Amino acid sequence: MWRMVAIWAILSVVLDPLFYFLVGPHIPPGDMTSAAVSNQFDFNVLFLIALPVLLAVWVYLAYSIIMWRASRKGVPEPVGGTEARGHLGVQVGWIVTSTVIVLGLFVFGIVELITTAGSGGGEGPNPIWTPTSATILPVQVIAQQWKFTYRYPTFGGFESQQLVLPNDTAIAFHVTSLDVIHDFWAYQLSIKADANPQLDNVAYTTTRQTGSVTVRCDELCGLWHGAMFNYGKVVSKTAFNIWAKATEKATAANTKDLPPFAYTYVPDANGSDGGYYPDNVDPYSHSEVYGATPAKS
Amino acid sequence: MSFGGRLSVVLGLFIVAAGFAVWGVVGFLLPQPPTVDFTSAQPAGAPVNLTVQTVGSIGNGYGNHPTWVSYLVKNPQGQWIHSTIWKVPAHTRINLTVEQFDSGSPLRNQQWGRVQGTIGNVMTLNGKPISVYNSNTGNGVGHTFSIPTLGISVPLVGVNPNANNICSQAPCSSPSSVVNIIRTSFVTSGPGNYPWQCFVPCGLGFLFGNGGPMSTVGYMGGFLDVEA
């Protein structure tokens, strides 16, 4: 047994650091944001712990096949006899080790969620973990079949098909939907939050590098779900301010027709009075009637 | 049961299951509308004139869903075709004309009232250039022609629903039916198959208005098949 343990220990001591230093920096989702760095670190920690477990199984399997093969002389009968009895030390060791790993990862996961302000996941409308940054840029993500659009409330509430973010800035994504459930997955930002109608699902991250971002819907949402993607970018603060102000100006004529900025849009609200639904439409009805806007009483 | 008998039962069930799977896949793939080819209609590099119409009900002459809202396209020979798969050349100007015969309503998201991604981000509505249409006014917006992956979206302003000559079923024609003529131009990108859709949930009788014709290729969505 000690020969097996020695082989396992040597392999683990060699392969774990090799993985961490050679492969670890390239593990998704990269390091574009604080959430991405955190998630990359989490994946690496999980792998560093999983690799020795995997090696233990593989080493035992390989050792058994080679050393205890039936054709090898002197190998005891596998069924019956003292060799078939349980080994208390191994059993206790296995249970204790498994328990320590699982409970340790439980604590590790909780700490990571708290210290990274939700680790890029949607925290619902009342996040309990928030960034410590003094200023946080709010960006609203509006999902609709089948496109994400983005509103910038601190720039007059304009809405754009483009997702542009400033570098080195804490961002609060307010994710909502105008129809069915979608999922906002900005891969390089390591942001993933469900987009539910009438719900403000908040996810935080802090940008650390400029570059391009791939956004996909990650909730099967209908015919064009597969085409519900776009590319965003993280740019310098200066470039972002120039873009935001220029877009605010260019879209001003349409912004005044949008409903006032809100974190959610009530489906049966009045079209021009604050909602995204026409007056005569009940979005939950199977018999919607579209036509001219009825006169308001 | 003998081994041979059990094997026969298992093989029989497997064949039945495989048959259902093949039937389902083929059934899903076959009913695609025909591709209307605009790549050979004019000299290479010349603009393509793409004329479509939107109708409130496709009528009895075009398949199994006569009450569904739909697009029709005029092929290079001048015939109205019930198809939403259009083959066009890459890096070429497309002069789009939409004959909008359907009525409108306020948009679920007024963002789609803005003309986006076309040349100059502008369109003409019955000859009048506009870049933003407030769907909460007038007759609202009936449909949009949008290619989301290319950032193109054009609001198709609705006709007066109270007009006594509103077209009831396709193919519609003016001046016998009230119509809005929308014109705009855009330049195709590189080769690819780009889905296009309507952003008005106009699938009457379906949850959120996005089922039925909104979720069936050939009615309110299709592909812009851009060829090199």
C-alpha cells in the first residue's frame, strides 16, 4: 500500500504545481474583471483539489491491473481470505478526507461569494454582497426575444444595442426582461444573471482590462435563441465617456420616447407612461389584441 | 424468452425509436420555405432591390396558417413569394422597400422605433425621411424589419386600422388597399446566414405574442443568406 501512496504523492506534488503555473493562467473566463479573476482562481483551486483525488483513483486502478493481475505469480485469490477484508485505516481516511474536502470547499465557496460581491452572479433585486467602490456605474440589461439592449441611467437613460464599459470601474448590471426568461451571460466579464420579467437581478464586477466581450443568452428562449448574442467592449474611461456622451446626444430623439428609467418595467403598464407594453395588451393573455392605442380615460 | 427472442425485441424497439427520431428531424427540416435568389438578378456589385410586403393575414393561398401575419417577398421576376429566406450578395447595397399593409400599436420597446444600422440611420415613410418614429403616437408600429446580429432595425409604421380599405389577406396591393411605403438601404456584410426577425410581438393568440408566426420561419422571421 505504501508503494501506491508514494506513487500518488509524487504525481500529485509534481502535477499540481505544473497545472497551476502552466495551465491555470489560461483557465476561463480569464482575467478581464474582478469576477473573472475570482472565478478563474476558484476553478484552479477546485482543480488542484480534484487532481489528487483523480490521481488516487487512477493510481489504484493502474496498480491493481499491473501488480494484481491473475497471470502474475504469487497474487492472492481476490475473493475471500484475509485480503478481502475491509481496511479500517483506509476507510476512515477516505471518509475523513472526503468530509474535510467537501466542508472546506463549502466554506471556501461562501467566502469567495462574499469577498467578491457575488462572484459575478445575479444576486436578485436586493444584493447582500456589494462592491466597496465609492462609485458604481449602473448598466441596465434589457432582454427581449431575441436581443439584449442596454440602458445607461447616468447618461440620460439612453438605450443602445451596444454594450460599452469603462475600464477600471465597478459596474452594477441590472438585468431584467420584457417577455420570457433569458439569461445574460457576458463570458469574459464572468457575469451571468437570469433576466426575469418584472425582476431587477443585480450582478457586480469591476473591469480590469480593455478588450472585447461576448454576450450570449444562456436560457433557451425561443426560435432565435441561438442568434441572441452580441459583442461588447471594455474601453478606457476617456473613450467610454466620449462614446456615452455622443450616443446620448445621437439617441436623444428616441430617448424622450422611452419610458422613464426604472429597474423593472411592469408588463401591463401604459406604453408611453412608463412601461414597455402597449395599453391594450395583457402580456399574460393568450388572446392579445393589437391595434391602435385606445384613448386614455 | 430465448436470447434470440429478447434480442429481437430490443432491436425492434431500437428501430422504432430511431424511426421516430429520424421522422422528427426530417419533419423539422423539410418545411423550410424556398430560398429567393437575388444574387444573379443584376450585375456583380450593383445594388439589389428587395421589395417585401407585410400582411395581417396571409390568407388561404399560402399554406396551413391563413390567419397568421406574414411577410411576402417579390422575386426578381416580379412575383410575390411566401418566403423569408433571401439570398443576397455580400458587401452590396440593398435597397429595401417594404409595403406595410398591417396596422400597428405602441412598441413593447420603443428602442425599435429608431432606425438603426441602415445607410445614414434613416428611412423614408411615404417619401418623408425619418430616423425615429414614436410608436405611442399615430397608428403605432406594425412590425419591424430587424437583423439583430448586424444591428439593423427599421420600424414599419402601421396603417390606419379604421380605414375602410385595409387589406384583409395576401397578396395585398395599393392603391386598392391602404399602405405605408417604407424605403431604406443597407450594405450587406461578409458571407453568412443572418437571422432576421420582427420585434413587435405580433403573434396573435400566442403567449407574449411571440409564438406562432413569430416563431416560425417563413412568416415573421427568416434568414438573409449572404453569399460571397
